[in-house]
Amino acid sequence: MKRNYFKSKLFLKYIWSYLFILLIPLVLMTIFIYQSAVTNLRSEIEQSHLSQLTQTKVIIDGRMKELNEIASRVSYDKRLTPFRVHDSYFSGEAIQALDQYKATSSIISEMFLYFHKDGNIYSSQGLSSLDVFTSSFSFHNWNKETVFQDLNITKFPTMRPADTVIRNSTLQDSMLAYLVPITPYSPTPHGTIMYLIKESELTSLIDSILGNYQGLTYILDNNGQILVDNRQGEALSITDAKSLFGLTPGIHDKILNGKPHSIVSVTSENNGWTYVTVMPSSQFFSSVVHVRSFIVMLFCIVVLVGAAIALVLARMQYQPISTLLEFANSKTKPKNQANESALTGNELDHIRTALQEYSSRVDLQEPYARNHFLSMLLKYGNAQSLTPELQEAFDLHFDRTHHFVMVIGWDEMSDNHEEMHERQEIIELLAQIEFPELEAHAYGVELPQLDQLALIISFNTNDAEEEFTPIRRIVEAVLSCLLETFDATPTIGVGTCYSSPNQLNQSFIEACSAFELRASSGHGTVTYFEKLHFTPDHTFWIPNNSLLKLAQSLKQGSYDVAEQIISPSIRSLQSSDLSALLKRCICFDILNTMLKTASELGIHNLIQEIAPNMIYSNTLDELESGFLNLASRICNQVERNNQKEEQSQIDRIVSYIDDHYMNHTLSLETVAFEFTISPSHVSRSFKEKTGINFVQYIWQKRLEEVMHHLKTTNAPLKDIIIQVGYLDTPNFIRKFKKETGHTPGQFRKLFGENGKVDTASDLDDE
């Protein structure tokens, strides 16, 4: 990064702006995160517990439903009816059926079938008496009498809490007994299915809920008894544990054992069991300590990264400003002053000043650009080439319903100052003129001929009046405006009116055709192309104004307009009932017009090359094709001649400038009048042919001459500058410094032949 960037107040301002933009939200966000860390962490843990408890509830409910369905199938299984079970012949089949039902559920440790008031109990292992059963399965909190009673009176599915069971006097295990009456949901059941389920089958489902946190997990039945519990840390008192029963499903805060706890509760809709996790709230704060450390570390990292990003963004934003500033200063003042100004002043102010200067230059060039676009419109008639942005910039509008072109000319103007000034006033007057009462506006276009201007008219017409009437009124209004302002009486040619601006090229050629007849009509007349429509007595002859328009289109090099005259004329003859000989004679009018025009343009070789073939053509289609080919060749030759003449003319202009550039009166207008062409045409053609505009070329010639004098003479700088035609010495010195990087005095010292610096040059530099 450039060190001088940091000397710019604007650059430092950008850095601090980006830092504040980054840090203020970051600090607020950090405070918010820190304040909500405990709440968010607690909410996440509690929601996790709630989700896991819900999942556990769904799994256990599914297992309990599975056991109830097994009991239901047992109650309707013919192999397990009291008769078949007691029958020694079918008892083996019954035992086998019980073994099959036991195998259908993975949580069943043992399955028993008991019929009310029966002295025996049946299992997958076989038939045994109740005394043998109680001796084989000894419950710690469920004595023999209570077992018999529960087996006989149970009318609803009942789960007994986990109890220690001693099996066969040796094996000890913690089991739950699940009693399901059969037939299920019957008010008078005839038996009971008893499942023995290891406590580990249920605790395995709730072991992972707490994770690394301390707390307890309970499963309570619909009476508040603790069926299963899982402890990680301190245990709750019996009173506190029972207080968990009856909590609504969700998340709760409760004081247990004298400490705040977070409780998450879920209740099953199927059997009314409650699933609860209990955690001390203090654990959340201990977890936030790690979060806080992480936030502080992250904050520091983000600040460092943010500072780097702010530096990069500030540089990216300042870089184009710096580039613009260097460019602006290189065009407005010496480089050392530009750098000093950039470091101490406001760069944006300097750029604004430079833009204002360039804007003024653009304002000077805008009329030439506007005239160029309008000239292209007259030549090609493509109004779509003017984009809405360009139309807005040049204040051009073609939104009226009708359009036509006028060509206005005067006697040849002399090159005296008064004539030049008067012509410039005419151009300014006709550049854009409004006729509100006629709903019309007009745009002036400078033509290459110095004594001619074109006027593009757009207007709205009233359906009640003839189309020609508003045209005549507009022409009269333009003529009246000119006569009120200037003494000279113009000659005007008016083209046909069209509904689309894309046809303005046709109207322009028609206006030029009408204008060329001014010699026969006399000075100061108005000629309407539409009024030139005179033909012989027979209407099948081609109108004279069409032939005039054809000739003019060829002179202008406009093949599109020529084609629009030739093709319709031939098609009109094809549809007529005239004889073939008369049709061919009429076609010769077109051929003669084209050959005559080619001869006037100095194109003589076409007569021998093309004309004989056309004379002996067999059909009108062949004639049309030949005429179009001839028109294309004439137009192409006109374009080549124009380019050649234009290049020759630019060469003469360049030679003239080379001879007169030391004359301080030399300008675009004086050169234009010298060569009898319009200034806008000189400006456009000069730039197209030389690649440099008119003013820059003259400046370059004067600069080279001054540099030559500085190298070879000791003449005072002011005398040298005046000698080359530049009257503003300070402005010249500034421009010299921008071009060479040195003042004239420094340049003479570095490159002068004698190596000495004249004192006058130093004073002039100052």
C-alpha cells in the first residue's frame, strides 16, 4: 500500500468509517449474545430434553401397546382357552403358544398366563402351581398374598414399580411387573397376563437424555409412583420426587432440595405416565463461562480481521478517487501542486472542479455531436439509432405524428467577419425552434455546404384539414422568423411529409431535389416537392418528381431511397395493361435518368458496361434487377468519391493549419469559411481522418514549435508563446507542464543546446 495514502485525511476518514460500521454492530451483538447466552443455552438443553423425552415416551408407549396387543391375541387364541390349557393332551401346545408370544417382544423377560381362581399359573416354561411360582420368583415389595390378589382382581392394565426379584433363590434382578387383564377392556375379565420386564430395558432408553449434565430422570405412572429412575448426581427426597407428579407437560422452574432446578415434563396420552428430567440451574452458568471465553476470543479475532477488511475496503474506495484525482490534477495543474493539494485539501473538491471544467468542454462539443446524429438520421433515416438516453441528452423528440425536412440556402457567403457572425446566429436560431400554435417543433442540421442548412420538422396534424395545409403554414412561419431576424432572403426546398421519422432520409432527398430547382424558380423562392408532381397526359408515365428524387438519391449515395423509387415504379408497370413495347419505353425514363446522373457525377464507364444489357432485357423483372444493380454501383462509387474528396479536403485543411497555426485568429470557424464547408463537418471529418480533434492538433503544433525554440534559442518565453499564436501565457505554462512534466524553464535547462537557463524564463515560470 502506498505510504502517502495515510497522509490523506479522506483515506483515514474512510478507514475510521468502516471500523465504526464494523465495531458498533459487533459490540452490540456481543453484548446481546452474552446476555442471551444463558437463556439460549438453557433453552437448547431443555428443548433437547423435551425432544428426547418425547421420543422415549413414543417408544415406551409403542412397547406397552405391543404388550396389550399380545394380551388381546392371547385372549382369543383357541390354544390358550382354560379347557385346552388344563387338558393334558393340549397343554404342550398351549405352552408352545406362550413361548411364541413371548418371542414377539424384545422387552419381555418372562410371560405368565393366569385364569381367575385357578391354583396354577402357566408360562413358556410350563405349568406350575402358585406356591411354586412364588418360590421361584420372590419379589422384595410384593408378597405372595398380594400377588394372588392382584392376579385375580386386576381389571385394567397395571405396571408395578421396579422391584428386586430373586429367581430360583439365587439370581437377583430388578424387574417391573405389567399386569393385563383378559379379555382386555372387558368389565369381567377371566384371567390375567403378567409380563416381567427388566428395569434395564426402560432405563436404557433414558440413560442418554442428560448427557454430561448432572440431574435425574424419572418415569412416573398415572398414580404418581416412580416406575423407573436414572440418577447422575444427588438424589431427591421422596416428597420432592412425588411433587413432580401432576406437572403440566413442558418446561418448569422449581425449587428442589433448596436449590433452583429446571424441570422438563412429558405426559403420555395412552397410559397417563409422566416422563421427567430434573437439572440444577447452576449448571447453565458454568457452561456460559466457556461461551464467554469463546465470545471474547472471537471478538478479538473479528476486530483484527475487521481492521484489515476496513483497510482493504478503504483502499478500494479511495483508489478510484486517487486515480481520478491524479487524472484531474494532470489536466488542471502541475503534478507537484496536485500531490500537495491531494494531501492537504479535500480530494473530492478538486475532482468536482475538474469535472466542472470537463463539463464545460462537453457543452462545447455537444452541438457537434448532436449535429452528427441528426446528419446520420437524414442520411439513413434510422431513428432507432438514437437511443432514449441520447435523445434525452440532445433534447430531441420525435413523438409527433408527421415529419418532413426543409433545406434552406442563401447566396454564397463570403469569409468576412460579419457574414461568419450572421451565419452563426442563423445556426443558433434554427438549432431548436418551437411553433406551439402549429403543434410543431424543428431541429436544425448543418450540412457540409456552408450556405445550406436542413431543418427537421415534427408536427401534429388535424384530421379535418388537408395534410399539405399545416406544412405550408410551418414553412411560412420559418420563413417569417428568418426574415424578421436577417436581411438575406433564403431559398427553401421542402420534402414530402411522412408519418414515421424513419423516412426522413426520403424527405431530405426530396427537399434537396426541390432545392436544386431554385435556379429555374428564381432567388428567394419556396419549392415544394409535392408540387413538382407533373406528368404527361397519360398517368402511366413515371412522375417527373419521382425521377428528380431518383437522381437526387443517386447524387447523395442513398441506395435505399433509390430502391424505393425503382421497385414500385416497375411493379406499377407490371400491373398495367400497356403493351410490352410501351412499358419498355417508359422504363427507359428511369434508365436515362440514372445514366444522366452518373454522367453528371463523372461516372462514364457504367454506360458501356451495363446499359447495353438492359436495353436487350426480356422481362420487366430483368430490367428491375439491372436498374437496382446500376443504382448500387452508382451509390457505391459516390461513396468512394466522397471519401476520397473528403480525405483530400482534410489533407488540404491539415496543410492549411500547418501554414497558419501561429496565427492566433485561427479557429474552426475560420477554417470552415476558408474551405466553404460547415464547422461541424470540419470537426467531425478532421477527427475521423486524423484520430485527433481540431483543437488538440493546433495545440500539438504550437507545443512542438515552442519546444523547438526552447531547445535552440534563448528568446524570452513570453515572446515564444506569443509568436506561436498563444496569447494566454500562464495557461500555456500550465498546459506545457501537464504535457511534458516540466515547466518551460526546466525544459530549456534539461534539453537546451547551450544548457543555460535564461532568467526571463524563470520569471515567466513563476
